[in-house]
Amino acid sequence: MRVDGITSADGAPITVHTTGTGPDVVILHAGGVPQQHYHGLAEALEHRFTVHLYDRRGLPGAASLDGSETLGTDLADLSAVLRHTGARSVLGHGSGGFLALRAGLVLPLYRIAVYDPSLSVSGHPEWDFLGPLEQAVRSGDQARALTVLAQGTHPDGLAARLPFGFALRVNRLLLRTPSRRAAADLLPAVLPEIRRIREHDGPPGDYAGITAEVLLTAGARSPEHFAENCRTLAEAIPHGQALIVAGAAHDAAVTAQDELVRPVSRFLAGAPIA
């Protein structure tokens, strides 16, 4: 990949990674999932698109957090990336989907694709876990924070079906592995993202001002609230359409699952998704 260093409006450094040829597309990663985890997705798209990735603030290699960050900070960083690359299409996963849709209200985007976007629409999903998560992160109890996060964000998943004490013990054991320790170290960056999503709770009409073409996709095996919010927003956004991806779980964007890549690629190229 080509690597370019640029700066945001406040002077914060942004490292942009680029591969492929064709129309420009920016991938926006989910919270706590560094951009390099999406290299497989970039490789799946690079034969049709020029794909750009960057780490948002708080992740390794990106500007550190100082506590003053807002949604406006994320939008300013994305705006700098769009200016540098000339991209007018974005693909967002998880909290990156939230940023992509919010960007559609204020930035010059033509096409927005999201997968399992982390949204708060009319109080859905519930965010009862946010207080316990904040407490666990502040106290430095990484295993508890990971357990609360997993059970709160995937309420109908396997982790949520386990007794909390048992799941906590499992996470304490898993923290001995490098991958789980790396995920735990990113919790201070994940928490403010979740807080911002919750703070921007509102009715579907909040997104009705998006003029771009929008594809809202959710995994059939992901928590149900992703699909529910995608369907709801597709009705509110003038050029929105929803697609539930058969057999796909929340990690389908990271694993570049073909059932997701195919329709997203067609949409970003301006072709019918089916």
C-alpha cells in the first residue's frame, strides 16, 4: 500500500493507506478495530476501486485522544481524507457506519455504504451497559470492561447468553493472549465513540437530509438491532436501500465475506446490487 501523511484542520496527523485502481472509496473502521484489519476487504475491492484506509484518533499510529474530541473532530478528519484522495464514496463498518451516515449530512458524498452501522435510533438499541462499561474502563478492569461490552453490544449473541461471572472468568484468561490484550488496550478509544453514538440518538428523520445514494447492510447473523435500524433508516433516507446479508455475522467486513463484498462493490460502482 502507498502511505501518505496528511493533517486535519486542527493540525492532527492522519496516515492514509491506499491501494488499487479505479473510483476512490474510503473505508471507515469500526471502533477498536484498526485499519489493517480491513486489508482483506481492501484487497477484495482493489481491482475495481482505489481504496483508502486510515486509523481514527486513539488507535495506534493515529493522533492520541485528549478528551476534547467530538463528532465534529471525526468529521473534520474525514473531510481532510476526502480532500486528499478526491473520494466521494465511503464504506463504514460499526461505528464507522455511524460516522459515514453523519458525514452524509454535511460532507460532499455521492455514495455511502454501511455494514452493521452502530446507531442509536429512537432509543434503539438500549444502552444500559454504558454506565458499567465506563466504570470498568475508569477502574482499569479490562476483563470486566470487555465482558460488559460484549454482552451489551451483542445482546442476543453467545457471550450474552453466558452467566456474567463465567464470561468474566473467560475474559480474564483470554487477556493472557496478545490479540485480546490489544483489544483491551483500545477500550479508552472505544468508550468515547459509544458515548457519541448514544448522544446522537434520535428519530430516523435525523438522517433524511442525506442526499447521497445509501446502501444500509446488516448481517443476518448479527444482533437484530442492526437490521432493524437499517430497514428503518432506508425508509427515511430519500435514496436509501436496505440489504440483509445472508449468513453474515458482524465480522463479515473484516473477513471480506463474499456475500457482502459483491453487493457493496456493485453499489459503489453504481450498478444494481442484485
